[in-house]
Amino acid sequence: MYRHFTLLALAAAVAGCTHDQPTEALRGVEPVNVPVVTRADYAFDLAAPGGSLPSSEAGRLDGWFRSLQLGYGDSIYVDGLDAYEAKSDVARIAGQFGMMVSNGAPVTAGAIQPGTVRVVVTRARANVPNCPNWSAPSQPNLQNNSMSGLGCSVNANLAAMVANPEDLVHGREGSTVVDSVTATKAVNTYRTAKPTGTTGLQDLNTKKGN
């Protein structure tokens, strides 16, 4: 019986000394609130007998692109049995928006009927969920955690300004073409510029009429 009470006393003492461990993510300088990139696929079926778009279908496709406000960051695909033949017609219309048609196509719902092609526009969006984040009070902060809203403003602005949200996921590969003249232009300008003090001090007159 004495041993049983001793174990209970030790357990109570240990429980009184423990506390909730701080969230590891809030103990560093990395923000918890970061951009999240989501992707949406928009599909549009067109009649393309023999892989050629009639003028009426080309007009429908142009209007659909305009309704989507097609622009930089979107990806365009053509799917279907006649996709290879119809790709050139779709690319001609997409070119009016400064866009190109990519190879392959994402998986979409529904079967593509014979004699038709499916144009798919993939669009990525970036946003920072759960912001503003006031889930934790600023005080008391006995564990010296970061604020729960850390990163909301900066990362929300970044998500809103990035031209292609896909760049937040895998970045952008550098160009294989290197122009040494362009790369060294700033350095050459700095080296060849005359120091500002070589011409002496300017004689300035603040009086009117002189």
C-alpha cells in the first residue's frame, strides 16, 4: 500500500512539471503562413471533323479564351483522337493571346466523342489560407513563439503578384543561351563612368533673374 501511494505521488509531481510543448514551426524564423498553389482545369469540346476546326468552332474557341481571360501562366492542351491534327488550328488562335499549346493533356472527366477535340486550359492560383491568423494571442508568450500571423502579409502579397504561381512550386530553369554582353553591361557601365568629382563643383546661383 505504501509503495502504491509513493508511485501516485511521483506521477503527480511529474505531471505538475510538464507543460504543452511549443509548436516547432513557431520556434524558428520560417513563417507558418505560406502560399498554397492550387490548379484548376477548364475543358471545352469542339467539333473538329478530320482534325480541322471550322470557322464557327474557331470563333467559339476564341470567345471561350476571352471569357477565361487567357494569359501568361495558363497552359493549353488539346486532347482527343484528332488532337494532333487540330493542334495547329488551336495554336493559331492561342497565338493571338500570346500563348502556345503544350504537348500532352491532363486527364479530364467525360469521354471525348469521335469527331471532336477537347481543349483544356490549366490555371494555377496561389493564396495564403487562414490569413489573417489571430489563432494565438500575442501575450503572454512565455515560450517565445513567433506570432501566429507571421508571414501573412508578405506571402499574401507575393502570391498576389507572382505572374506564374507554378514558379512558387518548382522555380524557373535558367536559359541555356548566355549573352556575355548583356551579363557584363552593368559592370562595364560602372567601370567606364566618370567619377562625379572630376568636373569640379558646380557654380549654382539661387537668385532670380541671373
